[in-house]
Amino acid sequence: MFVVFKKHPSKVEKLKALKYALFTKIRWKKYYKPAKEGKTGILITTYNRPAFLEKLLKRLENRKEEIVVVNDGSDTKFREHYEHIKRDFPKIVFIDNPKNMGLVYSLNMGFAYFLADPDTEWVHYFQDDVVFDNKLFEQTAKVADKDQFPVVTGLQREPHKVFGKETINGIEVLLLRSAPAHHWLIHRQYLMDNMPIPNPYPGAPKPDGGRPGQGSDADWWLLSWSPKSIVKRGGYIAAIPDLVRTDMNPKWSTWAK
């Protein structure tokens, strides 16, 4: 079985996207409301990087949101460190994949956990090796909107191009049509519309899996390629740059860079 990603919209899709873009361009600001102060979850995926995970959890442990960590079948040599982390953070939910299934599997598992709770409106997703600014939660909540901006990210980097700028509630936002999977704030209805994420490369991402630097394409599918993605509907991913970055400690990285 082959999974084919449709990257280029048809003429009909382009017309639908134009209609959506014109409607939102003219009218959305009048009715714009930031994300409700409802229930928000935090999802973290991890693989063979317990030191990164521990550092991130120490930043998050006092937050009120429920935190779920999906450990993607990390190698046995890291097991003791992960068990130590579980003991140190008893309020956090840990889901252990039976083996290394890949980022897509972990995302589907973690998002499904939160979607099972109808009161959860938004989910912050973090990869285990990120560092975030103290303003991340406040600023992303001011920009997020389930219709206009159902996906907000705290960073922008190549090869993800900028297609425009907006100022939302005093915050400068970059408009993207793709974004990396380091961090997202994503609405539950958007997840329901675009899941499950297909898994063409089991075990990815890995520096030596499938081809050198094999990615999982989870970010491309969920944000750009899915038939119901915000991009296919003519909208944009909202990026607030410099709120999130990758921790570059080479001792802990699985990519040796």
C-alpha cells in the first residue's frame, strides 16, 4: 500500500480557497476572538533523549494543564533514566509505545488521548528538545482562533516561507503555509478534521532511516497536505517567531548536530 500526498491543489480547490481567503480577509477581524480560556492540554513526544525531556518537564511541571508524554520505544540503555523521570513527575501521564514506531504514531496516540476528553479545546505540542520563552502560552492564546488560526506555532525557520504579516492583539504574526513540528498550539476540531496522520515511514524521523535525514512528514500532512488543512482551505498557519527554539546541546542530540 502506498500513501500519496497531494501537494498541489486542483482548480476547484483553488476557487474554494479564494472564497475562504476573501471572506476572512474582509470580515474575520470584525468578529475575531482569541482562544477561549478553556481546557488546554500539553503533549510531548520523546525518543532516546531523556535529558532533553527532563529539562523541558522542569519548565512545565507547575502549569495547570494536563501533560502527556509519549515515549516512542526508546532504547533500553535509556530506560533507567526514563523511569527516574516518571518517579520525579508523578502528575504527568506517560504513554510508552511498545517499540520505536515513529513520530506519526506518537502524535496520533497523544492527540487521541486529548480528543477523548470533550472539554479539551486546545493542545500545545512540543518535541522534547525545545526551549520556550516565558511569553509562549500567553501570546499564542491571544492569537489562536479555531476558525482563522486553528494552528499557531512559536517559531519560523527554513524551508518554511513567510507569505505575509498581521498584527493580532498587538502581537506581530507571520503567515505561513507550512511549519516545522517543534511546537504547535492546535484546536481540537482541526485535529478531528485532519487525523489520523498517515505513516508512510515507520520509525521516522531518524538520521539514517529510509534515507539520510528521513523525516516523518507529519508536519507537512497535518498543516499543509491534508485535504482539510488550513492551507487547503486558503488560510495560514500563524507563527510568532522566537518563542521556541531547539536546544543545541550536542551531547543529548540523536542527530549529532
